[in-house]
Amino acid sequence: MTFAWYGHLKNLKSLPLYWAILISWGIAFFEYCLQVPANRIGAGHMSLPQLKVSQEIITMIVFSFFAVLYMKVPLTKNFFFASLCLIFAAYFIFKDAAPK
């Protein structure tokens, strides 16, 4: 979803907005085709909140690489603090989880 949501800011600025939307939705469709089965599989092993926190952590990892390497956004201390918040979120959401 990262490329679908943000890639047009670098690559498609010269296109009309409706083209950027159509292209982004085309990219997102294939990502959804992977995400929906992943959620179905994950639901057998994790609770809904655990699935969501896991998805957000994966999204932020991918976004960090995308932002720094592709969009050339400088790595700042804010990336570190956001990552720290995600680590705490993962800790608290999985803390009392009973193994299945």
C-alpha cells in the first residue's frame, strides 16, 4: 500500500489526479489480494488487535525503507521514536497473549 499511496507523489505529479487515483488503486488491488488471505491465515493464530498491531509494524518498516531509499526523506530521530512506540505497542498487545 505504501507505493500505491505515496509513489504518485514522486512519479505521477504531471498526470491528472484521476489518473493517479486509478493507477494507485490498480496497485493497491494486488496488495489487497495478498493482505486479505494473510489476515484470514493470521486470524487463526492471533487476536484481531494483535493482527492490527503486527500489520502496522510491517507497514512502518516498509514505509521507512520507502521514505528513506525511494523518496529520499532524511532519516531523523522521529523515525527512531516512532519505532520505539511500535515496539511498546507490540509488547503490550502480545504481553498477555496465551500461546495457541
